[in-house]
Amino acid sequence: MGKRNNAKRVSAPSANNVTMPPQMAATSAYQTPTEFVKIPSGGRFYPPEHPFHNIEEVEIKLMTAKEEDILASKSLLAKGIMIDRFIESVLIDKSVRADSLLAGDRNAIMLVARNTGYGSDYLTKVTCPSCSKVSEYTFDLSEYEIVNPEDVSQYGLHQTERGTFTYEAKMSKAILEVKLLDGDAEKFLTRLSQSKVANNLPESTLTDFLKMIIVSVNGDANRATVESYVDNMPALDSKKLRTAYNKINPSIDLSKDFHCPMCNTVTQLEVPLSADFFWPKF
């Protein structure tokens, strides 16, 4: 894999890194150990009123039986809020809404919680890209890369005080204000896509995405203006904006070498975050 710009290698927490709260005097109460998570965004892309604004690390508690109950809840899974409840449960700061977090920050919290809860060995099923055979494989999650460009201007975007970005679309000459999607917006897009499929409506994944990330066009934040612009947006502007968005979106890179036991081919691929991620096989 080529070297990614501004990527930082992070080691998974070990028992030596866990913060052990002092025992409470003259009581049998037990306080759960905590851990600090370095979030990919570094808090740079949240508005001033958000609890994560300019915060590089957040404190979480180690997984307990309570969190395992959340992960095993069929009702929370059916409602699509299981992961939100899990994140809010492990976060020490209870003022944070999980669906207000950027995807990369959510993933970092889940990864560290999983590593401290079940260890860094991740056994799951993988389909080999070379021979297409399915086999069980153990990935080591002890290291991962944080991907977060320090200078977003190299991709044509300029950050505002609100945590959004301005972007000049070359073909249409429009000045766009763009935001990164949080968990709430991503869930909305998923529901919208599922609704269109269920009702046999034409899919519009790209335009739906653009309508969600574009806040205003030439300073006009009216949604009708934004939607009209997107529907008539030159394809080259659309492609370049989506490319720039992907470059600046803070994330964690879990690319790992997969050595296929069937054909002996070594391939680098993204670790699949399947059900085994939170329900490990012991």
C-alpha cells in the first residue's frame, strides 16, 4: 500500500495503558477502568457548541456486561440504534449524542472499545479476492492508521469557523459550503435509499449524498436552492467535490495483509467489520 498523507499509526491500548480510577474508601463499589481514544478528526470539524470541538482524545470506559447486553439487544438492533447506545454507554461524557459524531470518530471509539473488551485478535470469515474461496482468518487489530489531512486547502477546501468548508466548483463557478456527514445524516441517507428500493423508485445515491453535504450555494442556504443546484451540477464538479470530500473525511485505515490459506496469495484488504467484530468466537 502506498504511503497515505498525514496518516498516523496508532497502537491499540494495552493493559498497561488503562487508567485505573482510585478505589472508593470504605465501600465495596467498583469503578470501571477507563481508556483514552485518539479520534481521527482531532475535534477540528465540529462546531464550537459540540462537546468534541477541538478535542483530540476522548475518555471511554472499558466494556462491561452492560455493554454486552446492549450489543445483544434485538430491539435496539431492529430500531437501528444499537451502535449509538453502545457508544453513548462507553463514553464518559454523557452529554455526547453518538449520532452527532463523524463516522471516523465513531469507528475509532468502537475499535478501541472492542480491543480493550475482547483483545486485538479478530477471527472472521473472508472471501479471497484471488480465488474467491471463503476461509476463517484472524486479523490483528493492534495497530491502525488515523487518516486526517492537516491542510485541507490542498484539496480545494477552506475550513470555516463553524467546522464546515467552502469549495469553488470550477465548471459552474459556484461557491459551495460543505459539511462532513455525522451519524444522523448517514442513517438518513440509508433510510432514504431503502425507502426508494421498497417503493420501486429510481435510485439517486450520488445526488442524495451531494444534497446532504452541501450546506449552501453562493451563500444561499435555502434547501430548494441547494437541491436545484445539485440536480443541474456539472458531472466534473460533482466528481471533484466527492473526491475532495473523501480526501478530507477523517477516518481510520484498517487495511491489513490477508494471506489466503487456500491459494497462498497475499492481498491487502480492508478488515471486514462483520458481526464477529463485536461477537468474537472464543
